[in-house]
Amino acid sequence: MRASTRSIAIATIVVAALGGTATASATNQGDRDDRDSGRAKNVIYLLGDGMGRTHVTAARERFYGPAGKLVMERMPVVGQVSTYAVQPRSGQPGTPDFAPNFVTDSASAATAWASGVKTYNAALGVDAKGKVVPTVMELAKRAGYRTGNVSTAEITDATPAGQMSHALARGCQGPSYSASSCQDTEVTGTELPTTDIRVTPIADQIARNGTADVIFGGGLSRFDAADEKALRNQGYQVLGSPATQTVATRRDLNSAYGPKVFGLFNQGNLTVEKFKIANPSAPQAKEPTLSEMTRKAIGLLDGGKAGRSDGKGFYLQIEGALIDKRSHANDAAQTLQEMKAFDEAVRVAMDFAKRDGNTLVIVTADHECAGFNIIEKGTFTNAEAATPPGNVDSGNTANNSTPSRPGRNQLDPTRSTGIINGAGAGDPRNFGPATFRTPRDPASVKDGSPEASLWLSYLSGNHTGADVPLFAYGPSSERLARSLDNTDLFDVVGQALRVTR
């Protein structure tokens, strides 16, 4: 089925679905005028998808050495965020029917910070019982803020979609879809009519609801001619063309103007920076970097009005999505390059915030991905390697142990698809970690050699339940200097923008 064959008025559906919820959450203008002191005019929220604390440390050591710092690490406020989700039909924390899921996906995590509720993995903009909940970007738009959404993933993917859509299942992206990819009868108890916003393809919602004024990313194949017409009818400058599946380019981005701009630079996810650096003549090299998209989005949203008392301000979400996607693949080299690219986007945001003087910048992650580790040279690197580590405590023989798997330490097919990082990955006896030179290594040391000083490994090919780092700067940032839950970020951002109580 094609989404464009359905006659839907998505903007109306969203407003009706939100009902009085958004109004009840938003403050009125008089309240805001009385409480503007110390609040942010703008909020820039940057997500390193899958970025755990080790991702930050490894990128720092790889590119700047042990005494260096990433841009995000130089931000004055540091905290950490818990990321767990809940089971379908679960109540919220503190209720009798609360049922946690300790490892989140990007959809439930996006819903947590965008809407302030725990939900089940794969859900977007709905709580664990399927009720539509407003997003902070919707509230900001309704309150008169300019809004933007930038990602290196498909713009219909979970993190960007979490601010602009409401879906029972994150796979309901468009333009082709099936009931099974959009419905979730475990949650709703029955199949919903196709006019319900929660089973409307995400691309249809994004193209029609106007939640974000500036949209940059990938995923052109998710949109079609009807989507392009809907965007143009709302006044968007459309870079490239969904109708002809012509991707936008860096040149298109540089020439973009106006209050509403929609530009997708790849039919799928954007291309990893490592490939573009190695292949400067390839068509993919015409894609903009995350920092270039960030700079343009800020320029369009700010409109050159920074410092004017009559300017309402803006809310911008930026995602470095490929950190996660390359961590899933256990590709440390690409992961590190994506960390560097993400940090350059942080630099752009921080440069603006320092000039502006009234912008809250938050840098965090939705979850950790793959159990990224920094290990000692020559040490045991993976639970599936041929030889387990020595585990002898000569001072207390009771502390000796034997790995629980029978015989030698072998692949467990029920729990893993196998070893995927390092040369000779098909043979457990040849498994090796990813190794990288750092700035202090001699010039003769090469990446991949045993002499390289940075050794990295992974625990899995999927997400983990580890807390993630948070860095912040600007008005209200002091509220983030602690351990907090991802749902708390909704309150901090909403209150900084004066759109929630």
C-alpha cells in the first residue's frame, strides 16, 4: 500500500489526538512573561546516537591524546542519564503496573526526552498503553518558537521522528507500508482504523504537520510526490525532489533560504565520514557534514535576529546517528570518525551559544551501543575468543574460576551471531581487537598494528543498558549537573523554553 493514496489531514489529526494535553502542559503568555529571567531563548539539543562514555573517551584519545579534550568535554556542566524503557502496556514508574525493560531502543528513548514518559521499544510519541503524548517540539512550535530537526539518519528514523510523529511502531515509515508494520494490537487490543495518527506512516506525518520548520537529513526514499506537494503547499523550500527521487547536495544546502526548508541528502542514511574522506570524488562526497547542516539550520532558525528582544527563539534537535549504526556493526574505525564529526557539530552549536549568550546547549545520547571498551594491549578481548583469560588469584585460591561454557571458549549461537571485528574475524583463533594510533604514537605506528596504543573491543552487536554521559552549557544548564533519567530532559527543556510548567 502507498501512503500517498490515503486521504489524511495529519495536522488536524495531531491536534485532535493531543486534545487538551498540550494545552494543559503549556504555560500561558502571561506566566512566561513573568518568568523569563534566567530562561533560555534558544535550545540546541544534540544526540550522539549510541554514544556511551567509552565512545567519548576513545574518540578523545584517538584524535587528541590523553591530555586533550573533545569540544563536548569542555562544556562546564557534566551529568549522566539513565535510559531504561518499559514493557508494552506498562504503567509509568511508581505505579503498580510498572514493568521495566532495562535496555531501550532509540524510539522509546526519543519519546522519553521528547514527551517525558516511559514507553515500550519501537513506540514514538505514545505512552506504553498507546496514548498519544505531545512532544516538546510540538509545544515549542505551538508557542511560537522556530523549530528544526537535523540527523545523519533517515529523517523518519526513531530519533528525529520522535519529535515530529506519533506511531505505535517505528517501522511505519513510508511510503510503502503494511498494516503489520504500523499496527500493534498487543498495545491497542484491536487493529486501529487507517485514519488514526498512530498507524499513519511517519513520512506522511512529517510532510504534513509542519512541526519542524527546518528538516535536514537522509531518507528521501521514504517520501514521494504527494509528500513534496504537501511540503510546498505549506511554504517549504524543498531541496532536491522527493517526486523525482533527486537527492539534495551540499550546494543546495548552501543556497537554501527562507523560513521553512526541507532537504534530504541521501535516499537512505547519510554516508559515513570515513568513506567520504577516502573517496572525495564519489557522489556521496557531495553530502554535507553534520556540522554543515547544523550551521545552516542555526542560521535559518535564528534569522539573524540574535539579541532582539522581540525574537521568540528556536528549538533545534541534532543527531549524530551513525555512531550507533557503526557500533552495531562493531566497526570501530567508522564509529570514531562519526564521533569526531558529531563533536564538530557540537563546536558549531557552542560557537553560536557563546555569541548569542542566551542559548541552552545539551549534548547527550539515547543509549549506549555494543558495549564499547578500551582494553589493555594483548589482553583477552571477547568472550568468544579461542582462549579465555587467565583467572588465578594466588593470594586466595577460592577466587579461581572456570568459564561456564564447556570445552574451550566457543561461539554460543543462541546468544550471538559471531565475532565481527578484526582481521580474520571468521576464525575465533584469529580474533583481534581494533587498534588505532594516537597523537603520541611514533610516526611509524599504523592503525591496525599491535604497536598502536589504543585497543578497542565490543561486547555485543546491540544496545546496552549503561547510563550515558551528558554535557551542557547556558541558561538552566545547572539543573543537569547530576544523575537524572531521560524523562527529566523533557522537563528541563520544556521549562527552559517556557512551554511546560
